[in-house]
Amino acid sequence: MEQAYRENKVRAIGVSNYTTSHMQELLETCQVQPALNQVELHPFYPQNELHQLCSKSNVLIQAYSSFGEGSLLNPSSVYHQTLVQRIMQKVPDFNSQHLPHHLLHWALARNISVIPKSTTPGRIASNFEVFNVPVDEKIRDVMDQLLSDGLVKPIKFCWDPLSIS
Ligand SMILES: NC(=O)c1ccc[n+]([C@@H]2O[C@H](COP(=O)([O-])OP(=O)(O)OC[C@H]3O[C@@H](n4cnc5c(N)ncnc54)[C@H](OP(=O)(O)O)[C@@H]3O)[C@@H](O)[C@H]2O)c1
């Protein structure tokens, strides 16, 4: 990838599923720094340490599974129910219609790029409305603090790159 960059075949290079230790090792040895690291990231798996390291090193984080592969938006999922309960403790009149937008706001506010996925045209259009839905800082704070009391445990919805040494 570095060679392709040096030969002007690509404008930027990036990595995916790099953990903090993978990234530390890469930053110590690379000649061309990756522009981006695409990883699973959402309020149940906020990757704070990795986010800090990448921000400090000027590597953009791109979140996949912003919706927990759909679980965070599915009313029958315990993760959706937990998130909505926590939000309603602070915003009693919360309407979960805009939950996708608030999940995207949460990531964007941390300077994290997002790639929400849907195969449903109406949802794709609705997800693009993110910039027309007002940011609610109380909801963002709930998402920021979701794991802080230890009652809600971190959860990954995708595979675990920690298993790669
Ligand atoms: N680098 C990697 O290793 C890696 C790993 C996983 C994923 N990815 C990429 O990350 C992107 C994100 O995909 P993801 O699968 O992780 O999931 P995601 O964006 O967290 O969630 C996708 C799911 O959410 C549902 N959804 C989307 N918008 C919705 C809305 N407004 N209301 C209700 N449900 C909604 C979709 O259902 P419908 O389709 O039925 O609408 C789909 O089941 C994809 O491009 C994927 O290729 C990369």
C-alpha cells in the first residue's frame, strides 16, 4: 500500500479493524501513515483508547456498525431497550424515531466518520436526514456515559480483531 501511495496510484491509504496495539505498532514502523482506520464503534463499544490514539496521530476513525448491525434500532433487542431506557431517564419525551440520527450525531461529534448501511430505500433516505435533525446534547451525553457506571457492559456485534496478534 505504501508503494502504491508513493507511485501516486492512490491518494491515501487506510487500515481496518486495527486495535490500539495494532495501531501503535503500525505508527512506529510505517513510512506512510494511514489516513483512516475503519473499526466497529458505537456507544456500546466506543473504543475510547483507540480514538484517543488515532486523534493524536491524525488518523481518522471511521465507524462501522453505528447501529450495532441494526440491533440498536430494533425494538425487540435488549440493546435498543437499554439505550432507550437510559435516554428516557434524561429525556422523558424521547421519540425513538430519531435514534438512528442521534447515534450518527454521537459519532460525528467525536470527529468519527460514519457509514450506516441499509438495504431499505426509505431508511437510506431517512438516514441522510441526519444533518436536518437537531443535535440533542442530553442524548449525546447519555451515549457518552452509557458504560460509565459499569452496569452496561461493552458489546461487540461483529468479529473481534483482538484475536489477530
Ligand atoms: N471493515 C469491516 O470489517 C466491516 C465489518 C462490518 C461491516 N462493515 C461495513 O460497515 C457498513 C455498516 O454496516 P453494518 O452491517 O455494520 O451495520 P449498521 O450500519 O450498524 O446496521 C445495518 C442494519 O441496520 C438496519 N438499519 C439501517 N438504517 C436503519 C433505520 N433507519 N431504521 C432501522 N433499521 C435500520 C439495516 O436494516 P435494513 O438493511 O433491513 O434496512 C441493517 O440491518 C457496511 O458498509 C459494511 O460493509 C465493515
